[in-house]
Amino acid sequence: MITLIKESNIMGKLLKYSFYLIIIILLFLIGYSFFGDLSAPQEIITEKIQMPNDT
């Protein structure tokens, strides 16, 4: 009976810490989605192309 109580106590701690870990990961993901810059740098590229003359 004593070993059953110890095992359930360990399992409870494991579930509690995994719950906290999931919450922390979700907070980091939400913060990164708001403040992380994942967009590619944009620059305007202009090229002159020669059009064929209409005859």
C-alpha cells in the first residue's frame, strides 16, 4: 500500500510538471508569433527591358 501511494505521488508530480511545461511552451509560441519577425526582407527590383519596335 505504501509503494502505491509513492508511485501515485511520483505520477502526480510528473503530470503537474508536464502541464507546467506545456503552458510555458504555449506562452513562448504565442510570444514568438507576436514578436518574432519571420518575414523575408523586401526590396524593389527595377529592370529595363527593351520592347520590340512595332512595324
